[in-house]
Amino acid sequence: QVQLVESGGGLVQPGGSLRLSCAASRSGFGLNVMGWYRQAPGEQRELVAHVTSGGSTNYADSVKGRFTVSRDNAKNTVYLQMNSLKPEDTAIYYCNAHDWAGGYRYDYWGQGTQVTVSS
């Protein structure tokens, strides 16, 4: 098992910035890909961004150019730098780590952190 602990959410005005962090409890299997999903009220959970252990990244179109995902493999930690925040970015943000073995995907989730963008 992998425990993921998030920090950094909060209330910010439109146009502001926040940085989310997520630390995994251990290294090794399960951390091949680390990243962030979000879920707004009444909406499905969606991918925001992820980064592989090799540094390849993937972003949702809605956050490209505004958000940056990165990781520190030595610290088993993934970050999400969010700039130019918009009200529509308001959601619970969940840290995710996943890996594959035997044709199956193994997902691990954090508890979620609230991000609210409002004036």
C-alpha cells in the first residue's frame, strides 16, 4: 500500500496562485505515474495533470499554460503549481499515484484538498 498526503489547498482570488504538494509514504511500486485529479460538485472526477517517473507530463486542455506538474523522486513527492486561477478551477483536488503489473492498473489516492477560487 501507498499512503498519499496532500497539502496546499485553500481559498484564492481569481488570477491568484496556489501550490499543492503530495507526499507518498514510500518509494517503489505504485509511483510510476503521479499526478492530480479534481472533482467539482456534481461533476465527474477528471485528470488535471500527471508526470511519469521519467519526467513526461500530461495536462488537461483546460489547465495547459497555467498549471505545472512536477515531482521530486528523491522525496516521493509530486507538486502542482497553479497560476492564473479561475473560478471554474474550484474543486476538490486529489493526488493520484498509479502503476501497472500483470495487465492491471493499481491506483492510490490521497484524501483530497479543497481549492476554492472566488473573490
